[in-house]
Amino acid sequence: MPTPGILKGLAVTIRRFLETYIGDLKRFPHRYAPEGRYRRLRPGERGAFTVQYPEERLEMFPRFRGALMQLTDPQTGLPKCTACGICARSCPVGVIEVVRAPEKREGKFVPESYTWNLAPCIFCGLCVESCPFGALCHSPEFELSTYGRGDGQLIFDLARLLALGRKYAPDGVPPVEQEK
Ligand code: SF4
């Protein structure tokens, strides 16, 4: 004989099961969220809560620690980074290498090369916190897997980091500050 608690639990399961179909019907005839951008359900909202990845993707939170990115100063078009090397020194696993360019550009130091090795990175965020110029921050990029370490995809050079910065922070404002 099922106890009231079991019956109550079953009722919740069946209700949630049916609600996912009702949520799907609301989108009919489109199966996926517009442009593949799945909006998180707000507290109290009911409906489909299965993300049809990879056709649909959740938007990451501004504080999400995805791949590193380098920000560009929109006024000068130069990297905000001054190649001071503080981020490299603060990294506990040594995944950042910075080389300063011999010549200043527009009166400021700039990096000649900047390399972030994703493979041993533990995403602690100490590099981002330690940067005194706000040049480095985490992007929402999370699809970073590759088929092998030897293909170089896990090594991010300056051009790649700046491209991520232009994509996610075109005004040079980190995502955490964009939400304010
Ligand atoms: S990212 Fe920031 S801490 Fe790292 S070298 Fe550039 S300016 Fe210095």
C-alpha cells in the first residue's frame, strides 16, 4: 500500500513530466529556442527545462570562469595589457607567459607575446584578480575541448585572446562590470 508521501512524490513527478511537454507545445512549430539561446526559467516559472544542447545553449553568468580573454582599449585600439607580468607571477601553475615589446606604443608598454596554456589551467582566477589594469578577464566561452594536446588548440596566443575580448567585451568592459 503506497504511503501518502510516495503518492505525493509521484504526483509531482507526473506533473513535471507533463509540464515539459506543455512547454514544448508553446514553441510549436519551432523545436528550439529562437537563435538557439535558451532562457533560464525564472523562480516560480514552469515548463520545459531540458536544454537541447548543442542546438540550444544557456547564456553563461557574467561571473562564469570560461576561457581567458584580453581586453582592448577602445580609445587607442591597443591591448589594455602593459605586459607587467603580474598575472604570470600570480599563477600557481605557471600557465601564462608574457614578453614585453621593446618599444612603447602610444606611450605605453604593450606585450610582444602573451600565451595562456589552457591544459594545466585550474581556472582559479588569480591572474584576473591580480591584473592592475583590468586587461584580463574570463569570457563565457566554455566549449574548449579538443581531440589532442598536440594540435595547439589548448594554447591561446595574444591574437586569439584579443579576439575573444573583442567578441565578448567590445567596449573593453569585463562581463562582470557590464551587468552593473
Ligand atoms: S594581463 Fe594584466 S597583469 Fe597580466 S601582464 Fe597584462 S597588464 Fe600585467
